[in-house]
Amino acid sequence: MSPLPGEQSVRTTPEGLLWEPGERWVRGVKGDVTVVDSRHPVLVWEPSLPVPMYAFPRGDVREELLRPAKNPRSGAHTGSKIFYDLEVDGELLENAAWTFPAADLADYIAFEWFERSGRGLDHWFEEEEEIFIHPRDPHKRVDALPSSRHVRVEVDGQVLADTIRPVLLFETGLPTRYYVPPEDVRLDLLEPTDHHTGCPYKGTARYWSLGVEADVPPNIVWSYPEPLPAVGPIRGLLAFFNEAVDITVDGERLQRPVTPFSAMLRRSSPRGPAPA
């Protein structure tokens, strides 16, 4: 993981975990039961994950709802060995919580967040705002800036979008994304899909695939109909995976970047995975 700004507050454990004290009031809820209520959480970065998670002082966790895991996830979460099942109102969530194998974090309990795990709580809140997917990284910026740059998007020479009023979204660790007003997009070349994703910085996105024959993966176009307030300028605009299309900005063709999304897009390509 790249060094984080503000290194004086970030601590490293021998296991390779990075952590720092958090300043937000955080609650986790399952059904009608508040399982976690903490004003002193810590943020933890695992070596294999680019996003943080919270861990909480034991006194801020309803430990009476936790049971030693029947089938602990051996080797998961940087070699953690202590896992807990969570029982709330008769429902048992296996391996919903754990303690990291680091002396610094021995008195803290972490919880699953990712919805796809099936082990997470129902809702998480920072102060009075509900947050999704994972905690927001305090060392990451996401800025949405209206621009007058000339942006053209193409696939195999076919123009998909052409605008001089994009919104440029700058997100730490990712290439600039170019959001285009729908009036400047060839919507007749796109087909809506049922695919949706969530982002803790931007909200919930809907997707389109290219409706004409081309060597591109599905779901290469997305939009945030109701973005979070911090990125309000992208509301209803369409963006394209730079990794899968050709983007020209002010007459300069951009190189297709290599990002964590590149492998995902190759796997979903109509031609199958790209050769190594």
C-alpha cells in the first residue's frame, strides 16, 4: 500500500496492518438492534485491501450478542484466529466479527461490512449519515469539477459521446473519469442493464452496455441518478470506463489506464479473458 498522508497518526503492526484512531461517531445496526455504538473507533487497512474498515473498542460492542465462531475463517483478515458469530433476534450470522492478530488491536472488534458477504450488519452510520459498502478513507479525495474541455469517447472509431461541458471526477488512486451530459451521448447506441453498484463516495450507479457489435465488455457506461451531495455535479451524467474505450481530451488521445477494474473488464469481455 502506498504511504498515507499524515503518517504521524498512522501506526503499523508487525503483521502489516495500518491503523489510526477515528474521530467519527459510528453505529452498526442489525434489524432494530444497535450492535455497535462507538465514539472511539479505529480505522484499519489490511495489506491485501485498498479500502479501510472500522474496529471498535470492546466496551462499545454488544459482546453478549457474539458467540465463538463454529466455523472460523482460517487465514482470513491477515491471519486472524479469533472469529465470532453474531446472534440477533434468533438470526445467526456466521463469522460476522473478528479480532485482528495484532497486539495493538487486541482490545478491538471488527465487523463485516460488504453486503455480498452475507455476514454484515444491516445499516452503518457515521454521525447521522448512513454509509455504505465500506468506511470512507480519510486520506482519499473525490472532487467533481464542471469543465469546458472537449471530450470525445469512441469505440472502434464509432463516436459514443462528444461534449464541451463535461464534469471531471478526480478520485485518489483512479484515473480521471469524464462525465458527459446525456444530450451529448449517443444513447441510441446504448442498452440499459440491470447491473448496479454502490460507492461510499458517490452513491448507487446504474449501467448500460454498448448496443452495437464491438469488442468491449458489458456495463462499460454508468451514471449516478442520485449521487451523494459531495459529488452533486455528476447527477444524471454518463461516464465510460477509460480502460475499455478511447477517450480524447482537447485533441489528445488518452492512454487506456491499467487499474483494478482492468482485470474485471477483461474477464467479462465477449472474447473472454485477455492473454497474460
